[in-house]
Amino acid sequence: MIPMKIEKFLWVTPFLFFVFGYWFMGKVFSIKTIEVPRVVGLPIHEGIKELSAKKLNVRILAEKEDAELPVGTILRQTPSPLDRVKPNYSIFLVTSKKPPVLTTPDLCNKNLETCIMLLNKNKIKYEIFSVNSPMPANTCVCQSPQAGEPLRSKKITLYISSPKNNMHIFPNCLRENLVDVIEFCKMYQLTPNIRYAEGQPQYAIHHYVVVEQKPLPGTLVDLSQPCAIQLLAKRK
């Protein structure tokens, strides 16, 4: 009776050998997996170096604009850190790039309505100051930054003419003859405080030029209020 029972289960033997063989071969020839290192936040060249050392391939999936981060900073990785993958598996990265730098448009001599239309079209913020000027009312007299300069802050300051306004843009007097600067101040009833580089003037004032000034060039001054003008003069 016992041999007959054994014979009934002999058909299972090949299956058991197959399962054992599959398990044994898997143990002998199994490929070891690799833990994916964290490379988010690293420069791309360091990330590639670290992944290559683990025998992993690198694929740049996309670039994302970020004004704050250095170019080529790794922002995201797939698979995630600590995941396990096979050797030569591809790790997909998203890196940073700088957004394009806008160039400041030329708004001088344009009327205020045109300036605002152009700025809104380009999504540029702005602030407006009214200044006294002989130019037609509501005309852009000056701007900051100047036309053609990189517009990194995406904001422009406009100085708009208003004939009845006492606000003036103080001019650049540097390297100008001291006599001419004094005459200019007299036109607006301003009395400058003049200092000389050598202490006391040794020559006639037409031999001197302005090397320092306060207010600084481009400063808005209200001529209806007392205005302290300070000049430092040096011999030509």
C-alpha cells in the first residue's frame, strides 16, 4: 500500500525540482540592485559624477526657470532617493536655468499713456514721479534704469513732466567747470557750499571742476524747500 501511495505523488517531483532549480539559479545569478543616491540640490556636474559612480545613467528630463538658483542646479530626480534600481538604470533629472533678462524699453519723450501701455503689455511694474520740466505735460523726461540696460527687477521708475510741479531732477555736475555750476545754481536761487580738494583755493575758480556733489545726480529735489548743495572742487 505504501509504495502505491508514493507512486501517486511521484508526478509532483519534476515540479519540485523545477521550483528548486529556479530558486537556486536566482540566488546564483541574481543581479544586485543599487540604492539611488540623493542628488537634488547639487550642481549637475556633481550629480552626474555621483550617479556615474553608482553605475547609473543620467537623463536631463527638463529645465525649469529659477532666478535665484545657479544655472544647472538639480531640482528633481526620478526615481526618488533611496529607491532601488538595477545597474545602468536611467535617472531622470530636472535642472534649473535662468529666466531671460528683459531689456529696459526706451520711454523717454513718450507720453504717459503710451508708457503705461508698453509697460503693461510687457508685464513690467512701474512707479511715477512728477517733475518740473519745459517739455509738454505728461511726457517722460527721464527713466531708471536707462533704455537698453538689463531690467533685472522688472520695475521702472518714470519721471513725468508737470510744468507746475516744484520737483526737479538734480543734474550731473561732475567734471563740469565750477563757474558753470555756480551759474546754474544762481538760476534757481541756490547757494552751493563749495569745498576745495587742497583746502583753500590757490587759483581762480574757473580753473576748478566739480569732483563730488550732493545731492547726487538724478536726485529729486523740491525747489520750494531749502536745498543744501555741496560741491567738492579740484583743479583741472
